[in-house]
Amino acid sequence: MGLFSFLTKEIAIDLGTANTIIIYNDKIVVDEPSIVAIERSSGKIIAVGKKAMMMHGKTHENIKTIRPLRDGVIADFQAAEHMIREMIKMIGVRRSLFPPALRMVICIPSGITEVEERAVKDSAEQAGAKEVRLIHEPMAAAIGIGIDVLEPTGNMIIDIGGGTSEIAVIALGGIVNNKSIRIAGDDFNADIEEYMRKQHNINIGERTSERIKIEVGAAITDIDNPPDDYPVHGRDMLTGIPKEIMVNYAEIAHALDKSISKIEAAVLNALEMTPPELSADIYRTGIYLAGGGALLRGLDKRIHLKTKLPVHLAEDPLRSVARGTGIALKNFDKFNFLIK
């Protein structure tokens, strides 16, 4: 520890398409939706995170809500910078005479281009970071789940987030092969919206489709402890009058089938590309599921039926990537070659 180490603040950020999680002093201090609300006339930030999410889909012409990340990468540079800055303020560290230097480790999708990587670094630097390091999401997820990534053993991680699904085989502290597809939670929401329009003639918004996914979302129709039917409120497309309909998990499983099939195809493709010695390891260790999408009822069972391999669901799939990023930051010397 250097003389001025108290002036350096180390934070780990899981900058997600749907949620942003910040870890400081080994604790999750910020867990907010990745969204900002901006006043159009002045360009002033009105709200960030949960408050902005409550405004989403309900704004008048002078307020707009922006989700700065699309498909796991920054789509709106300025909004991303504002969002990171405001969320860092939420950490609530005491004000001091010298503002602390920020050292950040941010996790990024494994299929991201150099330009997109640069955008993440630049946004963090504009938000006040002195040093920014990046770690790939599947690697962070593996560390967060508790896998010893430095061992010469193959492990397969499937991380289904809001914007991307990352499928990676990890051994000896590196990603041996990976498949990053832009089909994830946001696509599930879009599928549910479309299904509601076509099957029930009802228009629903993004927030409602997200709610349906959480309450009655399923990957297969044959699940243990099925959830109760869920009342959905929206606008009747024929009369324009608000109405309520009941939906069940089997309908949602049908609506999500196409997108989940694409994830399954990517998993099979990644398994095909795996070197034989690592395939032998994966047969023993199985597949690990992480990310918010892993919470979809019956998804582990569906992947097991497709691959015939054991599928393990992470303990806290929503936060395993963030926890892994935090562990990598804490044990910087041990994992420094994973972080670039």
C-alpha cells in the first residue's frame, strides 16, 4: 500500500445492457437499471437507474429516456458517460479535499470490437476514471461462480445477459473458444411483445414485457412448480381501450422458443469447436449458466436435454459477472493477465 493509496478508489463495474452493478470494498453498492432520463430542451440529466426506469414509456415530449447500451456495447456515448458518472456518485464515499483517483475494472462482452472497447474506456475516463481495465464477461462469470479458471481443466460458461449471450470454454486462465451472439433478454422481451400483439391483439410496452418474462417466463412447457397465470394490462389494438388478459407460462415458452433455439444452436456450435481434451473435461464438469437470462424457468433443463450434459445454474446468476469482476479487482496480481 502506497502513501497515497487512500486517495485511490478501486471499483468494479458490470456495465450491462439491462442493469449496471458496481462493487466497492467487496460489496455491491449500486444495482440499477442501465437507463437515463434527459430533459430535451436543456440536455440535463433528470434521473438515472430505477427512477429513470419508472419514467420509461411514460414520458412527455420534453423528457426522453435513453438506454445507453445496446447489444452489450455503448450505443449512446454521452448518455453512457452521464450514467457512469451518476452511478459512481451513488457509491456515497465521503467528500474529501482531494477527489479520489478512480481505478476501474469493467467487464465487456467477448465478441466486442476494438472500437467498441475504446468507447467503454473513453466513457469511463470521461466519467472520472484515472485507470480503466477491461475483463471479458464469460471469464468474470466463471470467477464469480467460483471456478478456478487458472487450472488446466476445461469449463463451459453460458452467460445470458440483456444484450448478448456469451458462450465460452475456459481453461488455464484464458478463453479457448467463444461464441458471442446478440440474442438475449432484450430479444425475449421483444418476442413477448410481438406474441401479445399477434395472439391477443393487445399492445404492451417494454416494461410490461419484462415483467411478464420475470413472472411467467419459461423455456419449456414441462416445468416443476409452474407459476400462476399473470394478468397483463395493455391497449386493445381493435378498440384502443385498455384491457386485461391472463397469460400462462406455456404461452410464454412458445413465444420465446425461436430465440432460445438460436442460443441452443450457438451452444452446440461452441461445443463443436472445442478441442477434444477439453471436451472430455466438459463431459465431467458440465455447463455453467449465469446472467439474468439463466433465471428463465426450465432453461437449464432444456439445454441439458439438447446437449445431454449436466447443467449447473449459478448461485446468484444475475450478479455472478459483477462478483467475478470484483474478485478479479481484489486479486489484481493473480488475475492481471486476464485484465487488459
